[in-house]
Amino acid sequence: MNDYEFDSALMLSGRYFDKIVILLDEVARPIHYPAPPELHQSLTQMVKGIFGDTGDLLLFSEPGINYTIVDLVEKRLIDIRIGLNRYDFQPPAGPERIFLVGLPSAESDQALIHCIIAHEFGHKVWDESDVLIRLQLSASVKPFMYLDKEEEQVAAVEVATEWLLELASDLFGLYIFGPAYVCAAIHYATAVTALDEASKSHPPTRVRLHLLFGLMDEMYTKSMNEQGGREFAYGPNMSQLFDMWRPAVDASRLGIAQMSSNVDERYARTAFAAIRNPDRVKELRSMARGLAQERYGAYYKQENYVRDMGLVRSIRNFIPPVQFLNEGKSELTSVPGILNACWEYYLGGLEQFGSVLPATISSDRFALSAIFNEFVLKTLELSGLAGQWREANGS
Amino acid sequence: MILSADKIRARVEAAPTSDDDWFAITPVLDWTTQARPGTSAINVRLGTRFRVPRRARLDALDHLAAPPSLESVYADDVRVAVGDYFVLHPRQFVIGETVEWFRFPRTLAGFVSGRSSWGREGLIVATAIVVHPFYAGVLALELTNLGEIPVKLYPGCQIAQLLIHEVDGDPSAKIPLSMFMASAFPRDPDPLSHDRKVLQEFRRSFLTTTNLPPTSAPPPPATRVTASPAPRG
């Protein structure tokens, strides 16, 4: 090996070594900032459902307010594998996809809020459906352009496309988790941002909720009444929450006048026009539904929701809704089903949960809330274990 | 009357006539091996969470003097995934839990017992064995290895058996709720909760009479005792 070859090899290995160090650091994070282990199996099954059987998951919590997702294979492993191959070293076979999913540490034990993860998975799914969709979205923005200069047009399209992708990921979340996703979005989004706050990458929360409510109300309409109004399939407590929120996210409340943001008003105007166009919305919904069906096998339909509302009785009696009980068969419930039933119960107030607990616990609001969170986590753990057991047992 | 395995399964799978009457065991991962026809119990599986006492942090467990919550100083929480194992060493004591979550109706109660196959390895699985009506939650397993050889415990294995019997009593009587109600994992014990006040009173009076320092008070700082110098002159 001459000096030149030696230097090149050194540089190359240095580059891969850096990547290995970064990878190790990322992989070590779950050890230092653990997330509730009860969630692992249920979420892994979800990852496999969306990204295929070779997907795996590393879960951790981080001191921030955001949910994060990093595809370790995409970001790091591919380069490292190429590097190792260069030296004729065959790395051991492992999962083809590993997602590093970060939960906000302050809320890591609050499983109900974690429906938001579907939004992050949605981003990955949209990214993978790739350039075509991005182009389609960008092109759909152009008719709403009020700008002459080319660089301004590019900037406006970029903002609008980012906003559309955020909304598309929300819709994906709704298709996966149903009304539970909207409950989580209301609680999470309003806790971390003001309703009319926007940025280049995120549209105002009010717009996001408006779009979610529009689709959700359509999906979960049971019938139309004589006055032409909708009768919804929502459980009573969710129904009450949604009734409270509907006026706040009504189309008449959307506009850039009240928006608080550092986004150029002309770009925001373009993005708003694109979002508010009914054809665009329809297109976005149909693409999200197509992706949920294609990637997750099915989306969470009204009939699933109606059946899962029966699980609320289980929760009221301190029975984790892991299986559809007492029907002479043991059919497993789904993660979206569990979370919808738990949300419905939770929105009714934890007082009812406390009423059958000893006074020392029920009088302490924090203890009560902790016990309920543990109950939800336990349900997800048992659901994950039961699914894994069936798989291993070949049944 | 003790319920047969068939009857246990039938009761769990029957639609409850009322909430009071609802008997649930969930999830039963395999009815055929856990509730074998002809037997009089259901086998329960070992869960994934263990509480391992920390000997170094406490000189003794004193529930009269210490606050009820000893979790942070008393025990480490160890998680073991299904597929992995926990090694229980000779004379070691840990708290485990069942995979199954139980919800007992008003008319049934149960008691946990070891399985002979584990017993022959020296494993004790439960010391507080009674489960009262209306209890809901996982069951705590007090695991001790009385044998000479460390034992590997695999979460998911059938570790103990639960016998279930009917309770004959006044159907309108109010049933006191367990402090461990809705336990998703074995919660901190407070064995003196019912008698703490009275026992503390006895303790105070005992200390006054005998003029002894309270045992829970911190020891006085170590000082070197030296003899006074003899007076000169």
C-alpha cells in the first residue's frame, strides 16, 4: 500500500468510525433516557405493520416537548454497511429498519397522548412514498400563487408543501387511530403551541384541527337526522369534547389575520389558499387513506370504533381491555381500539375510577392519575405480549 | 367449594349478569395448558417485572417509623423481557408478578399456591396467598429460592397455580377494598396501615416508661471518649 492508498483508507475508515460513534450514541440514548417498557411490544407491532416485518424499534424519552423519529438504517447503517463491505467484512444480519422513537420525557408514561406517534410514522410513510407525492403536492399549490419573482414562488411552494405534509401526516394518524388521535392532538397540540401559532414547517394548530375534524366527522357519521344534521358514532364523553371544540376550529375562524408567525405573509397566504381548496383537501384525504390501507393493511373504521366502545365497560370494572371478553372466544383487541376505549373512559373524569379505590388513593389526584396511566400502559403491555405469544405459538 | 378448571374457564367466558358478578382473567395465553380439564386450578404465568430489595440502603424495614412509601430506598425495579431470564440465587427474596390480570366478583375468592415442579427446585412463589372478592390487578408473587442452586426464571413460564372458591356471604354487605386494588405491578406494602396510630401510641408510651431513645432516631455522632486529665498538684 503506498502513502496515497494508506491516506485514503485512513480517511475512509475515519469517516465510518465517526458514523459508528454517532450511531452508538443514538443507540445508547434509550439506556440513559428510558421510555416505559410496556409500550415497546405494541409499538414494535405497529412498526412491523407499517414498515414490514424486518422493522424494529428503539424507544426512549427525551427532555423536550416533541416526538421524534429517526430511521437509523437510512441515516447511518447503510453507510456503515457499505464501509464494512469495502473491507470484505460482512456485518451480521439484523433488522432492515430500526426506528429510534423519542417521547417527551415529561409525558412518557401518558400512553393516551402517544397516539401522536402515528403522525411521526406518517411523515416517514409520506417521505417514502417519495418524490412523486412531494411533486404532486407542490404542483397543487401553484394555482394559488400571488407572487411574481421566481425565488419567492419557490419559497412559497416550499412553505405550502411543508404545511401540506404536516396535514397529510395528521390525516394518516387519524386513519390509524381514529378519534383517539384527535383527542391526543387536542391535548398535545394545545399544550405546546397556541392555536394560531405557525412556522415555516408547521401550519397553525387551528388549521390542523379543522382538517382533522372535517375528515373525522365524515368518517364517524352514523346517520343524518331529519334536519339534515349529522348523528355521530362517538361515545358520549368524546362527543362532548368534540362539541366543545367544533366552534373553535370552524372554517370561519381560519385566516392569516390572527396567525402568529414569522412566515412571510404572502407565503402563508399561498399556503392557506392551497389548504382551503376543497379539491386539494379531498385529494389529500384520499392519498392518506390509500397510504394507511397500503402500509397498515386497513384503517380504523367506524364499525371498529363502535365495537371498541364496548370495551369501556371493561375499564370501568378495572379489567384491561386486552381481549373481547365473555363472548365465548378470545379475540384480541387492537392498539387503536384500546386507546379509543381508554380515551372515552378518561374523558368521563377519573373520579369514577377513584370511586372503587381505597380513599387513601382516590383522594389524591396525582396518585389517581398515575394509577390510571399504569393501567393503560399495562393494557398495552398485555396486548403486545398476547399478540407476540400467538405469533410464537403459530396460532 | 373449589372450582374445577373447566368451571373457571366457563365463568371467565360467560357474559356477566352484572358488574358485581364479573370474573375476569386476562390474558390467558393458552387455556389448554393453563387450565387442564380435570384439575382444580388455573396455572398463572410469571410477569416481566421484579422488585429486588436493596440491602445496602436500609438497616431494617420499620413500617412504624418510616413513611409508607419505601420504594425508592427499599427496592430496585428490574425488567426482564419475555425471552430473557432472571436468576434467583439461593436464599434471595424478590417480588414478582403474574402476567394475568384478575378481577374477582363478589362471590369468588382465590388462593395462590406453588407448583410442585418448581417446589422441588426449592422455589417458593407465594407467602401471602389469599385473594379477596373484588380484587382487581396482577398478583404479587413473593419469590424465594430455598434450594442450593441458582434458578433461572423465564417470564411467561407457568410459575404458580390459583385455586378459586366460592364465597358464601351477605350479597349486600360492603366489602372493604384492598390497598393493592388496580395494581398494574406490585405496589409498596404498608402492613401497619390499620394499626399504625395505636402501635405508635404504644411505642411512645413504652419509650417514656423505659427511658430508651427511639430506635429509629439517628445514632449520636461518634465522639472519642477521653479520661479527664488528673488534677495536678
